Amino acid sequence: MEDVIILGTGCAGLTAAIYTGRAQLNPLVLEGSQPGGQLTTTSEVENFPGFPEGIDGYTMMDNLRKQAARFGARYEHAKVDKIELEGDVKKLYAGDKVYEAKTVIVATGARPRLLGIPGEKEMFGGKGVTTCATCDGAFYRDMDVVVVGGGDSAAEEALFLTRFCSKVTLIHRRDELRASQIMADRATSHPKIEMAWNAAPTEVLADEQGFTRAVVVKDTITGEEREIPCKGAFIAIGHIPNTDFVEGVLDRDGDGYIIPEAGSQVKTKHEGFFAAGDCVDHVYRQAITAAGMGCQAAIEAERWLAEQ
Ligand SMILES: Cc1cc2nc3c(=O)[nH]c(=O)nc-3n(C[C@H](O)[C@H](O)[C@H](O)COP(=O)(O)OP(=O)(O)OC[C@H]3O[C@@H](n4cnc5c(N)ncnc54)[C@H](O)[C@@H]3O)c2cc1C
């Protein structure tokens, strides 16, 4: 039986692997289907402390992986589809393989919800389509951008982007925002934000170099299509936490985020079972916060094992 199994090799999982590795716990890390996690889909990370010139997402995650391996972390390509608790033993099922552990750190992240329209995937992460204004807003200084969505996140992203961008068009399929009244008022009254009401995006168009040049929207009432020119398209229609496999074992909220025990960010209701990063955190969703939670989960796991 393993002392610690970590699920996921994003910032949370790999930070937990560094800490548990340095604590001589010889962690086994199961990678899932996206080794390196979400950051491997972005070209430039400028807000992770310690990199004055920025670093590309793939290199950063490769460095974290090597750093954890140096302290004894072992990696396996396995995606867990079910977990079971039998007394103190945690059983993890990945296809026909079964893993057993004393402690488990779930760091399976989340995936941004996308529109599924032509051009979106091709230009995602570095070519104009993104899902994170906090991460990528500064790359669009003095440019026109669009934000797609109608909730609080979309309104917040649009307002944040007004700090950098010359114009922000907020595209929403209805004629009023779902966001809280205060956020909706702030967004709709901002001089740099233009509303595109009753507008459903149907395609992202590329320029000759393959970068975003416009989003095509269809009027949901008249059916008419038009192009909204932009260099950046921020999709803000939510995230889906990768937590289906904890169903029935760990508590999840209505959106699927794991609910930690009261008073802790990373402990769950089951002893020796921890969760960290974007699969728990629906508020900050940043590399540094995920790494911070990975560190907390590792220290808690180490303490819990020491107490047994
Ligand atoms: C395009 C883009 C750009 C971004 N830019 C920045 C930025 O510049 N700065 C910043 O701070 N943040 C940025 N972010 C946000 C940042 O990537 C996330 O906050 C961070 O990656 C969360 O880390 P995590 O470890 O919680 O999860 P993730 O990075 O989502 O990693 C999850 C891991 O879990 C694994 N996994 C999933 N399901 C299973 C399973 N069933 N079994 C085993 N393993 C599983 C996956 O394979 C993956 O390895 C960006 C996000 C995106 C999408």
C-alpha cells in the first residue's frame, strides 16, 4: 500500500508531490489525461512569482515535474474513474488497475467550458481565444476584445479587461445579464464596455497568421449574423471540475466542486483524504493558488500519517 497517492500533475498535484517527496513519503502521482494540467495549454505565464521574464506554460510544468521527481515522486499514466473507502484503506480504480493508499490528495483540476464553435479550439491558448482575463488580459493592451458570457464571472472579466483594452464587447445570448445586479450595473454602464445583446457566437475568425481577428455572432431573435472585430475572445461561461469519480464518497457542490471540511481549505470529511487546486477552488483558479493548496494538502497528509 502506498503512503500517498496524488491525482493530477497540474500545479496543485506537482507541488504536493514536491512536498511529500521531500518529506520522504515516496509519492505515487497518477497523471490523468492531461499531464502538466491546464497550464500546458498556454504559451506565456507572466504572473507566477520567480520568473521575471515570464515562462511558457509547458516548460514551467515540465520543471515542476522534474523538481518533484528529484525528491522521489513516481509517475504513472492512469486516470482514476472510481474511489472506494474501506476502513483506513483508500482504493483507487483506473480501468482494470486498483491502487491502495493510506492518504490521497485529489488535485484533478477543472476544465474551462467552451462554446464548441469553429475556430475556437484552433486559436485557444496563445492565438486570441482564452478563458482567463486575470492570466491573459495584459497581453491585449490597447486592443479590442470580446467577452462571452452573462454571469458574474463574465461581468468581472469584462470590467478587469477595461484596464488594458481599448474596447470590450460583452456578448450575451439574452437581453439581460445573469450577473448580480451590482456587477451587471457596473459592466453595462462602463464607458469602455459595449453590450452585444441577444447574440450567440457561431465562429471565431482568423487573420492570415492564424490569430483571432473577429467573432461572428448570430442575433437570437432575427437570425442575422455579423462580425465583431477583436484580437482577443475571452470565453467566460464557467468551468467543469474533474470530480465525477468522487461521486458518493466526497461532498461536492452543485457545480461539482469538492467541498472541504469547515475551517480547512484542503481537508475533506474523510480522514487522510485531501483535495487541492481548481477541483476545490471556484474563486481564484490561479496557478499560484493551486500550488499553495497543493502545499497545504501535502503538509496535512504528512501530519496525518505521522499521527497514525
Ligand atoms: C489557457 C489558460 C491559461 C492560463 N493562464 C494562467 C496564467 O497565466 N497564470 C495563472 O496563474 N493561471 C493560469 N491559468 C489557470 C491555471 O492553469 C490553473 O489555475 C491551474 O492549472 C490549476 O491547477 P490544478 O493543479 O488545480 O489543476 P489542472 O492544471 O487542471 O491539472 C489537473 C490535473 O489532474 C489530472 N486529472 C484530471 N482528472 C483525473 C483523474 N480522474 N485521475 C487522475 N488525474 C486526473 C489532469 O490530467 C491534470 O494533470 C490558465 C488556465 C488556462 C486554461
